[in-house]
Amino acid sequence: MYDKYFENFEVGEKWKSRGRTITGTDLVMFSSLTGDFYPLHTDIEYAKKSFFKQRIAHGMLVLSYAVGLTKMDPDIVVANYGIDKLRFIHPVFINDTIHVELEVIDLTDKGNGTGIVTVKQSVFKQTGEACIVGISKALIKKENQ
């Protein structure tokens, strides 16, 4: 998605990523990396008694993978500019496969050789359920600056 200069984006443009399956190893590694050992993610017996009846992926793990699934050219993307109205609306379980869908909803010229591309960002799993939704912004270079 973010592999072209600011002036080449159009409001209404859509993009869809490849898929990525979430594994139990992903949960363990994310917990180890972040120190987030909340039992809903790490304790099978605790999770069996929970509302979800099984372990769920950390919301931030899924969001991080969503960033990784989004195509970004490092010579064009200046920075992540933020995420607004972020919601974790359905759980992601071990062996679910997620993908990202983006839709450009606004373009703001910063006047300094860059612009902000604002997208509706949705992370879906193989069932078609949206798991994470939000409004994401990226600071993108202009080509002729």
C-alpha cells in the first residue's frame, strides 16, 4: 500500500494484504518479548475457564502483525503518524489466519514535501470477522520535493 508517493494516492483506494496464521509460539514469543504474561494469553487452564474458553492472541500482537503485513517502502514512508479510534472487537485464537484491509479516506498535504495518508484499517480473520478496526495515518514523501 505505502509503496508510492503521496500524490499518487486516491481517496477510496483499497488494498488487501496476504494472510498470516497466528501460532502458539507467536503468543509465547510475544509474551517473552513484552513481559505481557496475562493468563488469558499464556495459561491454557485459566483460558479454558474464561469467557473465550481458550487462549487468545494479545491484541497488540495482532496489531503488530498487521503493521508487518502492510507493504511499506522505506524510501517513501517517513513515519507512522498514529492510529485513532482503535478497537479490538473480536478475539484472534491460535491457528486463526489474519489479513489486513486498508481504504484511503483522507489525504492531507503537509506542505513540507510530505503528506498524511489516512486509511480505515481493518484486520480480519479467515471467518470474515473483523478483529481490529481503526483509523491509521502514515506520513508519506511527495515525489517532486
